[in-house]
Amino acid sequence: MIPMKCKADEQNQDYIKFTDNVLWVGLSQVIIYIISFFTFPVIAKTFGPALYGLWAQILVTVGLLTPILTLHLGTAIVRYLSHESSKNKLSQPFFNIYFLILFISLVLIVISLFFKNNLSLFLFGTQEFSNYIILTFIWAGSSSFLLYLISFLRAKGQIKELSLINIFSYFAKFIPLIIFAILGFPLWFIITTQIFVEVFFVVFLTIDITRKIGFNTPNFKKLKKYLQFSIPQIPSGILLWVIDSSDRYFITNILNLTQTGIYSASYTLGTTISAFYIPISFVVFPLISRFWENKNIEDVKRYLEYSTKIFLTLAIPSVVGLLIISEPLLVLLSSTDFASGGGFLTFLIALGMVFFGLYQINMYVICLVEKTHAIPVIAFLGALINIVLNLILIPQMGIMGAAVSTITAYFLLALIVLVWAKKEIGYVINGVFLSKIILASILMGLVLGMVAINTILDLFIVIIVGLLVYCVCVILIRAFSEEEKKFILTFLKSLKSRISRR
């Protein structure tokens, strides 16, 4: 009995540490999304739907280029350095990849100078904004370095530190954005301030990491193992971007930039669901990588199951809540011009994010068995469906067709990786648990549908009421097992004691 009790206590402590890290990343994500919410009305009201569409296109393009510039080597760093403690064994691969990213970034920036007119026509539907192409590529370069440095901190388990850096960097970008937008500065100047802030944090983190692990001259011959792991993920990253963001390009070219701006506003709301899966997937990968290296397959299964349950518990009621509040929220944040994309459009986008969250959490099983060459194939199937449906549905259904295309592609990705996870480690989603969470969310939605939202105060009241109703429903229908309830109480007590000590 004693060994079993000790093992249970150890597991609880592991869960608490894991959940603590998830909360830190979650906190940073919540703050980032709050900042994004305020960024939206500032840009939308200052520049209007067309220039907001330009801003959205630039963000989407930076999102595409950033992982390409890093060659997805940040994932390889997490996979292979999570268990490493030797300074030399950390320093050599760190700087190998660092200088490789620098070289690739400079090459692409030079290319953007020569082809800015053609790229502007493709990305923005006009050559009028060709000067923004150069800024876009420079911004992608600074973002790629920041992403890589964050990946290194993630590999070394410095979750609290990287969460604080994310929070401070977003605040540092948001403050000048508001000031200069209100003062009437042009959009190109605002983008330049975003780049300067990211460069500052890149320099700061580079100095700090070098101080801890030392400097090593690059030796690109030792990159083979990392490149073999990461290169197959490059096309998958591009293909996932196609699913996530190419609809903006289809909308721009089939419809116009104004419709892109309206769709992007709803997309911003719908993708708040990613605030739930990002911290979970961010924390779980280095953890299960260590378990896998130590042959602890049951722990891998246990943490994937726990991670998926946390995500679905938070995400599903949020999807229902967005169905209720998205349209009045868009009106409150911007204007009625953007509200046409609210309601069901935002709901579809949010539901798509639930499927993508399931994919993001469980696709790490493929990384553990080192079959990353299969990831581009999976992503290709999703991207192909997305492109075909965009071409068919956008001319017929407008921006609603883009949402349907996205949700279909993400559903396919989630289905494939869940089947793979079942095959490799015997893990499946508990159907009874899922049905209870869906039922509690529907009951919450029925209650919220009776409340009118006319002011920001009404919005906060609806969110609080929804949270309370959902929690009561979850308790009454017994969505969680006794063991899970015990863990939740243990974690809350631990959290309370840490807060009181501070």
C-alpha cells in the first residue's frame, strides 16, 4: 500500500507541476489575446476595413514565413535537448541553428527587395503597397529569431521565464501601436515599431542564453540529425498555413480586401480557442519527450489523455459562448461594418480551432516515433481539401465558405492523428466524458441566449454567468472521475498555498 500511495502522490506532484507550467503559458496567452482584442479596434477604427485587411495580410504572411525561416529547427531543439545538461552539448547546436537562421533571413530579405512589386500584387492584390513587402520580410526575420530563442527556453523547461518574456514583448509592442495610431502615424511606421521591439528582445535573449551556455562557433556539419528531423516539417508548416491563412488570399482575390478585413475580425475572435491548446501543447511536448526517452510509455499516454481532457473542458464551452457573444462583441470593439461576420461564422472558426487543438496536442506522438516524414502527407491532405473547398465555396457562399473549408480540413487532421495515437500508445478520447462536456456547454448556451448584450458591462456579466452555469452543470452531471476531482482539489490547494506565500 505504501509504495502505491507514494507513487500516487508522486503522480499528483507531476500533474501539479505540469498544470502549473500550463497555467504560466496560459496566462501569457490570455494576456496576448487581450492585447490582440484591443489591437483590433485600434487598427480597425483608425484605418478602416481595407487597411485592416492589409494589416491582417501582413500578419498572416509573417506567420507563414517565420517557421520557414527557422526550418522548424526549434521543434528539433525541444525534441533532442530537453534532457541535455552539458553546456557544450547545448551551445554547439544552439549556435549552429542560430547562424543558419541569420543567413536564411538575410537572403530572403534581399529577395524581397528585388521582387517587391510582384509579391505585393500576389499578397495584397495591388502594387500600391509594395513598400510593405520589405517590412513584412524584415518582420518575419525578427519573429523567426524570437521564435527560435523561445523554443530553446522551452526545451530547457524555463516556462515561467519564457511566459514573462512573451507578456513583456507583447506589451512593449502594443503600447507604441496605440500611441502612434491615435496620433495618426501611418501604418508602415507602426509596423516598424513592432520590428524594433522584437529586435530588442532578440538581442536581450541572445546575450542571456550565451552567458549561460557559452559561445560556440558554428559547425554546420553537426546539423544533420536536426535537419533530418525538422526538414520534413517545413512543407507541413507551409501546408498548415495554407489551411489556416490562405483563405484570406482567396477572399482578397475572389472578393476584396474589405471582405478580408471583415473575415479576419471574426477569425481573430474564433482563434481565441488556441489560447487553450497552445499552452498545453507547448508544455507537454518536452515532458513526453523525456518520458519517451526513458521508455515510460504509460506516462506518455497519461499526459496526452490529461492534456486532451483539459483542452476540451475549456474549449468546447468557449465555442458555444462565442456563438452567443461574437456579433455584439464585434460591434462593441469596432463597428457594424465588421459585425456581418459574427455569430455563426465565428462559431465555425472556433469549432475548427477545437479540431486543430486536438491535432496539435496529439501529433507529438508522430514526433516521438520519429516519423515526421508523415506529417507533410497529413498536412497535404488537409490543405488540398481546404484549397478545393475555398475555390468552390467562396464564390457561392462568400466568407462563410472559407470557414466551412477550414473546419473540414482541421477535422481531417484531428481524425488522422487521433487514430495514430491510438495505434502507437493505445490512447483514445473518452466518449462519455466528451458527451457530458458537450451537454454542459449546450445548457450554458441556452441560458446565455436569454441575456441581451448592449454594453461592455453586459458582456462581462454574460461571461461570468456562463462560467458559473457551466461549472455547475459539469459538477451535476459528474463529468470528472473521483480521481480527477481529487487531483483538481490537490492542485487548487497547492496553488492557494503558493499564492499566500507570495
